[in-house]
Amino acid sequence: MANLALTYWNQGRWKKAEELGVQVLKLRKQVLGPEHPSTLASMANLAFTWKGQGKVKNALALIKQCAELRRNLLGPDHPDTISSSDTLSDWETAVDSVNGCGHVI
């Protein structure tokens, strides 16, 4: 299911990617737990899907949660932590740079 969601994402089929991404995240939280690396990967994937749909507030909140969990669980120097933190910083910078212009990333 996760791979299919990513395939939809790569095709720009945002609604399908979101539907599966939400399901995958929910299942992984239930089965693997909320702090499992696969759960956190699903969280990041869903954040990217929401960003692709223009759901910036949702995307920012989820990638922030993911970055914080990864920092606490994996440490600040882990590649996954760095990736999530960089993504969060980039998205926040983009939102800040367009505030007042009427555009959202």
C-alpha cells in the first residue's frame, strides 16, 4: 500500500496518494507503533502529499511532528532527522517569504 501511495504521488494523483497515505500511517501506528521508523517515513510521505495538494498547514504540522520524533528517537545527526528538519526549514522559509503576497507554496 505504501508503494502504491508513492506511485500515485509520483504521478501527481494527489487524492489517491492521500487516501492511501492516511491508511498506511494509521495502520503503521497501530501495528508498529507511533515511533517506529516506518511509521515516521509514512508520516513524512503524507506531509509531502499534503504539500503537493496545497494543504500547507497540515503538511507543516506533520513534518514538524516527524522531525521532532526523529530528533528524539534517532538523534540530531541521523540522516532521516536531518532530512525532516531540512524539509521543515525549507517549507517554513517558503511560507514566510510569500506571506503577504497572497501565494502559498
